[in-house]
Amino acid sequence: MYIRTNQKKIFDYIYLILGTAWLLLMMAVPRAYTSIKMGLLAVLCGVSFLECLYRRTRVRTVYYAATIGFIGYFLLSLCYGILSGYKFESVDNALINYYFVTPIVSLFLGMIFEKESRWGYVDSFLIYGGTAIVVLNIGAILANFGVIPKFAIFNLMYVSSAVIKSNELSLRMSNEPALIFILPYMITMLYKAKELKKRKRFCLYLGVIAGCSYAIISGRKTLEILIAGAFLVLAARTMRKCSAQTAVKSIFAVIIGGTVLYGVMDYISKKLGIDNIFQTAINTIFYGLSSNAVGVKQRNGNMGALLNGWLDNLHTVFIGHGLNSYVETSLANKTTMWSYEVYYHALLYQCGIIGLGILVFALWSFVKPLWKRAALEYDNICFSYIVAILAFVVAGGTNPMLYYAWFWTFLWGAKIHYDNEKNKIAEFQ
């Protein structure tokens, strides 16, 4: 019996070591170390499959059917696009990865989180890992400007933009999609931070302050707006049912947190030679949202062309022009012509109402068990996941981020875990 228990724990150790490495690399440095990430992914999927055989895990048939149906529709759409004459070359193989490989591997990785202890690990990873990522981001930016020594660990990070002007502050890293998911989660988790262990609570506070600091200097409008939205959700929940004592504590916490944030930003602005970093950040937001911004002009042009093309014929309204299709007179990328920053408009043009409907239904089916758990049991972790997912989906409207395998892995993990938990309760009753 003792040996058998250890054999089962071997899977836990493998997932802890290799899974943590894969998640960190995928979320912290999405544009680098591709071979290592692919190798880790292959091993994790293989181990997950072997564990299912070893434990004789019963996976619901509907999961397989949904995955096959998802892949099937988009495969037919791709074939339709190719037959319609749209370009599909080796550089376009990313579509195969996004729509056919990712659904399969995310399902296998999601099976890992069926156990309660493993699903609890995700919360710890998002807090500890998220804090590590934002701290490394700030360190890499300061090192890039020679403020601090460029330690070897900063070589892991990739600075994608470094611009400091009176109306533009853009010090960005390539891992912002991960932060769009992580930071709203961490901010919402503040609602019940006192229930966390001291070390985890301290890490959460540090991560939120560092994350807000990074958001200001990054100049990423979407990230800043979503963080502000997460704080509004936190404030609404706190003030809805709070006593006078809780209100005083909350106000005191905001004052302390704001003071620390101001001190951090003042230090960074002096080191980077920025006169008024807060005013510069505000100017960046307003300029980025104005009609004069280059990015806004391009997105507006793409949206108009895609919507007009979608309404071109009755059949294109329902099935689109094909997964690899594009508007030749309005491209966002001349290499992978099907790729647009306005992802949902592009999906509507390419796959029609049916394709967009499949995506919306898939997302809702993943959020539904979290929503029920959060509503019935006031589970703050589930509520925080919902906020993070919604933030990521909203941001996906102006940046093609819904392709990431780690995002769909979290979704599958949540669904499999809570569906399995519900089935166990039903059997017990």
C-alpha cells in the first residue's frame, strides 16, 4: 500500500516540476524558448495520458465530442477558405496549431487538475508566479536603461518596446497577455486576502503593487483599464456588505497601498528621467484612445473592411469566407494575412455567425461551473477566475490573445475539476 501511494505521487511531482516550468515559460516569455516549451508540453501531455490509463480515469464523452466538434467546424472552414483561393502556405501553419492542436493538448492538460490538491496549486501559481513575473519585468526595464545591473535572470525577459516621450510612455514586455489574466485575478483576490497565509498574503500585496507600477510604465491602455475595472469590482464587493470597521480598514489599506505605489513610481520616474510619470501615463492613455493614434486608425480601418466583407453575401453571414481568409485591401499583417488585432471581427468575417457562436458557447460552458460555484458558495477564488477570464476575453477583442494554450488549459482544468466535484456530491447524496 505504501509503495502504491508513492507511485501515485510520482505524477504529482512530475506535474509540479515540469508543469511549473512550462507555465512560467509560456506566460513569462511567450516569444522565446519555443523548443523547450514544446518538449515540456509533449512530456506533460504524454504523462497525463498515461495517468488516465493508470488511474482508469473516466472522462465524460461530451468533452471529447465538444473538442471534435470544435475542430471539425474550423477544419471545414479552413478547407473552404483554401478552395476559395485564399493563401495557405507554410507560414500559415500557425492556424493548425491554434485551432486544431491547442484544443487537444489543453484538454489533456486540463485533466491534470481533476484532483483537488492540483487545482489548488493554480491559485498559488497565479499569485507567486504572477508576482515573480511583474517584479522581473520591472527589473528588466530598469536594467535595460542601466539603472540597475543587468543580472543573468533578466536575460530571460524580452523588452518589446522602450519609448519615453511627453505624450507616450511605452516600456513594454512581451508577456502582457499573461498579466492581463493574472493581475485582475490578484486584485480580486484582495477581497479575502486576510484568509491567506502570511507569506502568500504578502506576496499578493507585493504583486498587486508591482503590477500596478508596471501597468503605469508599460503604457498599455488595455492593461491599465482592466486593472482599474478590477479595482472597481473589488470596491463594489467590499462596500456592498461592509461594516463601519471594514470600511475604515479598506480606506486605510487604500491609503497605505497608494502611498507605497506613489513611492515606487517616484523612484522609477527619477531613475528613468521622467519629470511627471503619472501625467505622462495619462497622456499616453488619452493619445492612445484618440482617433489620431496610428493603432486606432488601423484597427478602425480593419473593422470596417471586415464587417463589410462579412455582410457581402447571405452565406458569408453564417459561415464566413474561410478560416484563412482576409480582406486583401485591409491587412494587419502582410505575412500571415488572416491575422488581425481585431480578433472577433476577423473571426466573424472568416467563420461567420456560426464560428463566433461556437467560440462564445465554448467560453460560456467553461465559465458556467465557476459562476455557479461563486454564486452559491461565495467562493472568492472562483469569482476571481471569472474576473480574470472576462478581462482576458475583453482584451482579446483588440489583440489576438485567445490562441494561448495556457489559457485554454486553465479553462479545461476548471471545468473538469468542478464538474467532477459536482458528480461526487451527487453520488454521495
